[in-house]
Amino acid sequence: RMHVVYATLEMSELAIVPRFLANLTGVPTNAIIASADSMAVAKERFAHINPAHVLPMACTIKYFTPHGTTVRDLKAWVKQQEEHRGRPIDALLVDYADKLTDSLSGDKPKERNTYQSMSLVYEALRNYAVEKDIVVWTASQARRGDDKRGRARKLGLDSVADSIEKVRLADLVLTINHDDDDAGEDEVAFNIAKHRTGKGRRVIGPLPAD
């Protein structure tokens, strides 16, 4: 089984789990959170699709303080998880890297501008991925207004907020487009804006938005 660790700087562990369950079972996230009956339905569906209760991966989720956590902190946590499970990780998911702080800013992060800080954060994440030969996956925000420009143009590499260095350093960049020509109101299309070792400028979808 894959050993996956999920670092969230956005929501608590308790808020993340229902979203995982919704994705696996098709029961809406809001329903799982609001209703014990919906939670029961989701668990029943999960038991049906996975009767042995064995997932193809072991996943550990931990909440970290936004704008106060560094890549160094994540590496220390990963090391603890590897020692606990007795095996190296295969993937690190960071939700999301824009809320990390670069190590060089120390206790005074405002003394470094966002462009420089994000460049250092993303470079540290990529170096870590290469060093450990693992997948490091995260998300980033689009520039304000770019996500509302309609169907005329898909979000691309130039749409990233704060620092273009984030996409320059990444090996794979997907953009989520809610208003793609092929996507309905409840669907999204993924644009492969960059693929360092494969074919880019392709669209995946449309797929359900939830």
C-alpha cells in the first residue's frame, strides 16, 4: 500500500475526512457533515465498494498553522510518520503551499515579499520531492479576476497568483476551469498547463465538481 501524508493548513482533520468519504462514495460532503443518516449511507457504500476495509493507501492527516509553518516543519513531521509506520512515504499532499512560510523569514515573514517567499517555499518542496523520490502535490490560487474571465480562455501558467516561480518550479500544473466550453454548471474541466515529462496543453473532463 502507498504511504501518504496529508498536511492541511486550510481545514481541520475532522473537516477533511468527510470530503475524502464523499469523494469515495458519491454522498455529498455537506450531507455527510450535517446528517448522521447521510454519514451512515456513506459508510455503507464504502463498505460495499471496499468490503475488506483495505484501501490501496495508508493516509495520515494533520492540521498545521497557516503562515506559521515551514517546509522544514513538514519534513520533521514526515520523519515522525515514517518512523511510526516503519516505512518511507510515497506522497506528501499540502493543502496548500501558499499558506506556508519560508524558513529564511524566521519570526519576521513580512520582511520578505510574497514573490520571494513563495519562490523559496516551492523550491524547498520540489527539492524535497527530488531528494526523497516522492510525489509532492499542492494547490495554488489564481490571480484575482482571472477565474472569472469566462469561456474565452482557460486558466494557464500566467494565471498563478503571487509568484510565477511556483509554476516554473513545478513539474506538472493543472488548472481547474468551471466555465470551460465542455463543462456544465456542476462540472469542471482540468487543463494540463504544464507537463515537464509528458504532453501538456490537454483538457481532462468535464468531471463532477463535488
